Amino acid sequence: MIKLFHVYKHYDTQSVLDDVTLVVKKGDICCIVGPNGSGKSTLLKLIFGQENPDRGQIIINNKNVTHMSQWAISSIRQRMGFIFEDCQLILRKTVIQNISLALTIAGTPLKQGRQNIDRVLATLELEHKKNDAVSTLAAGEKQRVSIARAAVSDPLVLLADEPTGPLDSTATAKVFALFRSMSMRGTTVLLTTQNQDVAAKFPQHRVMLNHRKIIPQ
Amino acid sequence: MKQMRYLIYCLSETRDNVFDYRGLSIVALVTSALSMLCVGLFFLIYVNLHEIVQAFEEEIRINLYLDEHLTADQRLALEQVILSYPEVNNTEFVSHLDAIEAYLEQYPTEKLLMTSLDEKTLPASFVIGLAPAYQTISSVTALAKKLENVDGITDIQYGEKWIQTLWWGNYLMILIGSVVGATLTLASITIVANTIRLTLFNRKHDIGILRMLGATEAFIKGPFLIEGVALGTLGAGLSLILLKIIFELVIYRIGEAFIQKHTIIFLSPTALVGVIVCGASLGFAGAMLSLKQTRKA
Ligand SMILES: Nc1ncnc2c1ncn2[C@@H]1O[C@H](COP(=O)(O)OP(=O)(O)O)[C@@H](O)[C@H]1O
Ligand SMILES: [Mg+2]
């Protein structure tokens, strides 16, 4: 469950979020749609503890994460998956090493971890690339590795920042199917897009971020 | 078995770090090995000198030469005084005639000189054996000082000069060894620390990603600590191999040639383990030093 109450955020002189309130229930998928520079990434970074809000409260799974210690942020992140706009992969490592890193950090037992890895590799069609160094992959493949890493540890919360940007329509469909199956197993999913067609796939819970405000659709 | 997964991660990460920056790692390895070799050499020499000194200490006898005018009664009284010292284990009386006999036994060709061997040149003496607890250079010297002023004793001899020299040599070894050892140890710690600091710097981007994934500082430090310990331990191992080679080729042969009574020994198994443990600690210290501020990395 993700709750934001009256959250404000500015960079330098520019206000980015202005009194944003948003609630996503456990197991729901929420899609935030908004144009470039509307503050979507900033919103996710606040939830992720990468940025601090100026004002307001952020609550994840009944834990108030506003202004947490670094150690507490680490332990929250171990239960979260984040798909970054710029992938954030370790290029010198292989696909499987990047993915299993999330499990190692989350402290998942070896055997259970192996099953999870096989599952996400199959879902995202990465099996044939699993021992390749990430540096040799195409943009869409990197993006899928990043998604696989976020999904592999069965996180309580999945934050996906424009996850299907570099993907073709087949891959996009696969990724959304993965998100849906994760949400059915209890993961709360918050994703962003600037693409109205993508947003149209999530009619149940879709919000518009524009002019620093959340506008329910 | 989540520790297992972390262990595998740490080891593979350490391997990558060492291999990707092998130039740096080799420099750190070789310098720490050489400094530990220096310390090892001093230690080896110290151990052997110590052995020799100890063997001599066990054999130390003090000769107390007696006033030639001493009567038999006075001599017995003097013996009681000498025996009252706790350092003294036993006394043996060597008369003027015994001394001449011993002298002739040693130099049989000088029989002609017998007439000149009067009581002044070969006086009677007490030979003192020392109690086990006092078989050290320092207590012998102290005892000799005390006996100097006792009436009836004209001269005291215990081969002090060269035993003293040996003792000082040993002492000097410890001193130089400690100073050189401390300096070189500090240098190796610094070099290991710098190696890891550079690796850390090169891995800055990766470490950022680890933090994004929820890695704690302890998690991030693991592989670097292992790298430090590995470098230190390997360095120690390498230094021992070099030390053994130098021992076999140089030290042992010199010892054979110049010191007959004692065999030159290599470091004991305990000392070998000690050197390895020192290497590991040195690497650990270096790693800790470089990891003090990972936050900034
Ligand atoms: N670290 C930052 N420092 C200064 N300005 C920033 C920073 N991050 C984002 N911004 C600004 O905040 C606004 C929103 O950015 P962002 O949240 O990335 O938008 P979106 O993801 O919706 O495209 C943009 O105008 C951007 O320039
Ligand atoms: Mg963005």
C-alpha cells in the first residue's frame, strides 16, 4: 500500500509537486500519466527515498518513510522493486548476475531465488541472453533485465518509471501481463507513462499528473 | 542459506576486483610481501640469537677467585655466605692444585712453566652454579655486582664480555626489528588501503546501484574487506616462501659455517601461523581504513 498526503517538492526555484495526495491500495496497479517534466519520476523518487519531500507524509505498508534513516531506507528498499528510467544496471556483470543481485541484497535463500530467476527470465524472454554481459545488450533487452531485477524478489511495492519506453508492443504486453500477475499476488504497482495509449490499458486506476497536481481520471 | 548467497557474491566480487585491477593488486601484494619478509628476517635472526643466548645462559658458571691468605675456616664461612644468596644453586671449591692440574690438562706442553704458576696467577676459586630461575645475563651481572664487595673474593669472572655482546645484539635485533617492522607494516596497510580505495572509486557507479537495491553499508563493504584480508594473507604466504628460500640458501649455510654448537632453526609452526594472522590483520586494517568513508564513495 502506498499513501501520499499533501506532498510538496521543489528543486531550486522550481516547484515540481504541489499538494499531491495519492492512495494506492495493496495489490492495486496505478498508472500515472503525464507529459515530460511533469514530475512523475520525482514522485517515484520520493516514495523510494531517493529524494525527500519539502512537506507532507509518505506511507508505505503502514510505515511512514518520510525522512527515514539511511539504514531504514535500505531495509524498505529490499522489499521494493524499482524500474529506473535509465535502467541502472551493472554493465560488466551478466544478465543473471544483475538479476540475482536483488535477491542477494534481499536475503532470499538460494533455492527459492533460483526458481524466481528462472520464472522472470522465461516471462521476459531473456533465457538465451542470461550469461551475456549487460554491456552487450540492446536498449530493449537492458530494459527487460531491469524489469526482471525489480520483479524477481516478489516485492511488496513495485515502482516502474516509464517501464515500456524502449520496448516493442509484444514485449510491452508481456511486461504488463507480468505486472498484473504480480499485483494478483499482492504486489502494489505504481507505474508512470507519458503515453496515453499505455495509460488506456489501466482504466481502473489511472491518474493524470499535470501542472504539479494529481488529477484523477 | 541466505548467508551462502552473500558469501558467493562477496567472493566473486573480490575475484572481479582483484582481476579487473590486477596491476594495483599485484603491487599491493608484492609490497606487503616484501615488508613482511623484512619483519620475518629480523624475527628469524632474533629467534636464533635468542636460542644461542639461552643455551649459553644455562651453562653460565661464575668463578670467584679467592684471597690466597684465606684460612680453611674463613673459606668455609665464605662458602656459607655465598650459598645464602638465592641465585646460587651450588658451589664447587677448586684449590690451587686443582687449578694447576686443570691448566696442565689444557696446555700439556707448558709443563716447564709450572714453577711460575704460583698461587697469585692460579688462585683457588669457588665455581658457582646458578639456580634455574636466575640463569639469565641480567641476574648473573647483578649477582656479580653483589659479590664484588664480599671479603675474601679477589676477582669474579663469568665470560661477561661476549655474552653481554650477544645479549645486546639480540636486544638490538628486537629494537631495529620493531622499528623497521612498524614502519613497513604501516606502509603496507597504507598501500592495501589505497588499492582498495582506488577499486572503491572505480566501483562508485556500481555501489550507487547497490544502494538503490537496498544494500546496507555492511553489505557493500563485505567484498572489500575480503579483498584486504586476501591481499594481506597472500602477501604473508608469499613472504614466508621467500623467507624459507633465503633461509635455505643463505642463513642456514652461514650458520653451519660459523656456529658449530647450535643448529640454526626456521620459524616454529606457531610463528608461521602468527605471520599469516599478522598478514590477514594487516589487510583487514587497510580495508577498514579505506572503507571508513564509503558513504562519500
Ligand atoms: N535533481 C534535479 N534537480 C533540479 N531539477 C530537477 C531534478 N530532477 C528533476 N528536476 C526537474 O523537475 C521537473 C520534473 O522532473 P521529472 O520528475 O523527471 O519529470 P518526468 O519524470 O515527469 O518527466 C523537471 O522540470 C526537471 O527539470
Ligand atoms: Mg521521468
